[in-house]
Amino acid sequence: MNSAAARALAALQFKQAIELLKRAHHLVPGDPDIALNLGLACVRAGRFTEALEPLKLAVADSHKKDTARFLLGTAYFETRQFQLAAEQLELIRSHPEFAENALYFLEESYRKSGNGARAEQAFLDLTKLKPDSALVHKLLGTAYDTQGRFPEALAEFQTASLLDPGLPEVRFDAGLLCLKLHDEAAARKWFEAELKLNPCYAAAHYYLGDIDRKASRWVSAAGYFRKAIDCAPEYPKAHLALGIALQAQGLDSEALPILRRAVALAPGASEAHFHLARALAKAGRTEESRAEWKKAQDLADSQDTKK
């Protein structure tokens, strides 16, 4: 089963690989090879929360620990557990195989957790190690983006993508920048390029759907939002966007369970309660609709008070 999963991984069939490896992991829960491959498959599929448990097991194996630590640090980073990410990545920051990527994630982990001094040191170490690294250009692009220098940021992301054609997320970041520059056509090309590298990058599907939604291409938009949900089942914005797209097509009964799920995933989002209230009203569920209207209004008022 593990060899079949390895073939599925090599063919970028992440969903199939994960299903096979989960079965194998259930049958032999203590096998570090299976745990590592399951964690790897989940990371490559963007299912980072699912990667944590098997990678914690794989870290305990002396022969797998460095690879497992890198993957676990990545998974912690992507689930916004930046301190835990840094703890794993610090242990391999000098490892020849992982140092370049580890230093990149360390810089970002420390930056996002407000530790400027350590972020700067990780960046300096990365520039000493690989001064013209694609990751250096990616970090420079992020820095320019933060400063609102969007054309310069885009140039850095373009350079990064050329230096490392397989670098993940840089094309997605370029796509977001193009949206900030109001260039939807360019953004679409960048998101589609990201999906060629990672067919299950949920956020890329979501933003392609959002581009179509703004152009009132509702059927196409709904298709992208469904793909985002398939890749990331607990993606609140994708559920809400799909519900809205279905409502726009007059598919209110189909939208209702999707919007219920959106509210369950993000109970503090006033917009989700608002659209659920509309769907409930159309379904003739007056009392439930009123309750959702009130929740939407209360949340909106609370958000206005905080401004």
C-alpha cells in the first residue's frame, strides 16, 4: 500500500496517496515510514492540519527526524503556529539539505510572530548562504508588498519564479499583487500557473472563482469555489462564496446547506449570517431567518464599534 501511495505521490495524485496512506497508518500506526509519507502527502496537498499528527510521530524516528522536522515546521507555519514552526526549523537551520528553505520559513515565522531581530538574522543568514536565491527574491517581494511598493514586489516575485520554476506559492503571491494592481487578466495567469505546480492549492481556486464572481460568471465561479472546498474542506470563505454564487443562479435550496456550513466554520462573520438569513427566508423558514438577521446585525454593529 505504501508503494502504491508513493506512485500516486510521484504522479501528483495527492488525494489518492493520502487515502492509501491513511489506511496504512491506521493498520500500522507506529510505522515511521508510513507516517512520514502521509505527512509529506498532506503537506504537498496543502492539507497541513492533517499533516501534523503523522509528522510528530515521524520526528521521533532517528533516521527520519530531519526530513520530518522540516515538514512539521512547514505544517506548523502554514497553520499559523509560528512559534512551534520556529522550534522545529531552528534544529535544521544549518542542515545542508534543508538550510535554505528552513531559513526562509524561520524568517517568515519570526516576522509574523513579531520577532524582528530573529527575522532579520534569518534573512541575513539566508543571503550569506544563497545571495541570489529565489527565496531571497520572494522575501524581498513580500517586503515590498508590505510597504505598498507593488510593481517592485511583482518584479521580485517574477525573478523568483524564473530562478526556481518549481518554487511554490510565489506565483500565487504574484497573482494577489496583480489583483491589488487591478489587473485581473494577469492575476488569472499567475493563479493558473500556481495550480500547474499544485493542483490542489485551495486559495488559488478561490481567487479564480472570485475573479469570475466579480464578472458575474456565476457558473464558472461556483466551479472554482467547489474545487477550493474539495482541497480545503474547512475553508469558510469558499463555502460562503459558493453559497452566494448558487443564490445568484437561483439555486437557493442548494445554497442553504453550503451557507449553514459557512456559518458553522466562521460564526463571527456577519456576512455569512446575512446570506444564510436570505436563504432561510426564501425557504420559508421565517423564525430561523429572523434569528440569523439578528446575529448578522449584532456582529456588524460590534465590528463598527471596534473601528
